[in-house]
Amino acid sequence: MAYAVIVTGGKQYKVAEGDTIFVEKLDATEGEKVTFDQVVLIDGKVGAPFVEGAKVVGTVEKQGKQKKVITFKYKAKKNMHSKQGHRQPYTRVKIDSIA
């Protein structure tokens, strides 16, 4: 099966046709096609830094937020504590084609 390694949001993802990946939030609406042209590796061909002419096309399935992560800081005997929550936004993309 053909696969590629793409770069988006400062991270690398190994993808194949039909895969569903969760990437950092993209500025696209649901149902819209997105093109990843920063392809590092495709079928054993390594780019320097990217493979020329290679692209991966996907469809945005959903925009959402991950589960809440709680950070709690506490110092004993100092009456100091702080609680903070964070939900990271993501985009779910289904890979349509690798070219």
C-alpha cells in the first residue's frame, strides 16, 4: 500500500489513502478539500527537504476540540494553588489521494 509522510502544524504524519488523521486546527470548513504539499517521503522517495511535485489531498470531516486537560499547581504551607484547563482544537481529515 502506498503511503506518504506529510508535515502540517509542525508535526509529521504517516498517511495512506483512506486514513483518518487528527491534525492541528486548519482554516477550512467541513466538507472542504485540503491539499498538503509539504511531503517529506512518498513510496520510499525522500525529499530534500520536500519531494517536488508530490501532494496529498484530503477532505475535512470535522472541526472540534479534544478532551480537557487540567493543570494544577500547589505549594505546601504557602496557601498557593492554581487550576487551569485547556482544550486543544483539532481538525479531522480523511485522506483521499496521494499523488
